[in-house]
Amino acid sequence: MGKNTVRKAGVILLFLALWELAPLIGLVDPVFIPRFSGVVQTILELYKTGEFVQHTRISLLRAFTGLATAVVIGLPLGLLLGGWFPRIRQATEPLMELFAVANPVILAHIIIFFLGIGESAKTFIIAWLCVWPIIFSTITGIRTADESLLKAARSLGLGRWQLFRLVVLPSAAPSLFTGLRLAAGYAFIMLIAAEMMGAGSGLGWFVLQSQENYHVLRLFAGATVITFLAVLTDVSIKLLQNRFAFWNGGPAENVLEQGRWMA
């Protein structure tokens, strides 16, 4: 276990300890900020009744459907506009920048008008916010590919597709995974907003209902589970990135060695 991992774990444990002690010693009002142990007990009770299981399953389905939609749309667009087709990029870049700053919450009424208040609207809101970090991170990764490595690969006689697959994609992988991790975080951030649109289930809906009914423990329980799921998703993507270490840019020698073999 690396020092960085130990440090992060220590910070999390310190935060949880402060959360537990602050209401206990009177630093904060326990009516508004309950103890961490009380929140955990509430989560366990809600899971025993089966209530949380259903809400968690529905929210995960919404979040991951929106995220998957963003990946399916954003990754090809990012690869297409990353510099290999400069005319298309120059024509679409201003419009994409305009769309990227359009807040889907502000556009909620327009979205409802076209898509109604069903699952399509919720998926659209999540996908809209998730797609932009994927597109722009992929574009950045393509544009910042190692020029010396590209020249060396061209000197081996690699074709356009081989150059893209063996050099450009591995170089762009760190940026691509960064965009994916950002998008995954946005998916859970937008979950509450998406579940405000006529939902009758899901963790976001559960948090809003708890807030409106002043059920503080249930509110913190829902928010804690959403945060935990977001962190778990981020860690999973990071592990996936480490699992495919070659696509994290890999040593240049490995890429060139494959290039020699392909050539």
C-alpha cells in the first residue's frame, strides 16, 4: 500500500471521526448534523426493510444509463474532433462550447416539454452534463499526443489507422480516463436534479422527500450513500485505468516495438 493511499485513508478516517465527535461534544447541533454512527445505523435499518435497496437500484440504473449514453456519444465525437479532421473541428467547436455551458437544470422545462417527465428526460439530463468532459478530455488527449513518438512511428511506415491505434490512442488514454472519471462524478451530482423531475423513487428523490419532511437522519443517510456510490465508481474507473496500463500512454519503446512488428 503506497504512502498516498495511506494518507488518503487517514484523511477520510479523520473526517469521519470529527463527524462523530462534533455533535457529541456540542461543536454542532445534533438536530441538524447527526452523528456518523447514527447515520450508519439509519442506513442499515433502511436496507433491512428493503427500502434503500430499491432506491439504490433505480438510481444506479439512471446514473449509469446516462453515463453510458455520454460515453457512446462523447468518445467517438472526441476522437473525431481531436485534430484528425480539422475542418469539422473548426466548424463545430464554437457550437460545442456554447452547448457545454448550457446548464441542464436551467433547461429542465424545455427538456420536459420535449421528453416529458419519464426516464428519457432523466437520462438526458445526466448524459448532457456527462458528455462534455468526455468530449473535451478526449480532444485534449488526441491533440497532446507526443510529436516525437508520432514522427518515429511514421518513419516506420505505419499507416494512418495503425498510427492512430498504436500511438495516438495510448497517448490520449490518461486524458480520456480523466474525462470519464469527471463524467462519473457529474452523473451522481445530477442524480438529485434529475430525480426532481416527477420521480417517485431513487436516492435523489429520497433525499428531497427527507428534506421536505425534516427527516435529518434519512437525509444524511441518502446523501452518504450517493457519495459512497460516486466514490466507488471513481475508484473502479481508476482501477480499470491501471488494469490497462498500456493504454495509459505506456513506454514509448513498447509502442514503437509494436509499430516495427506491424510495419
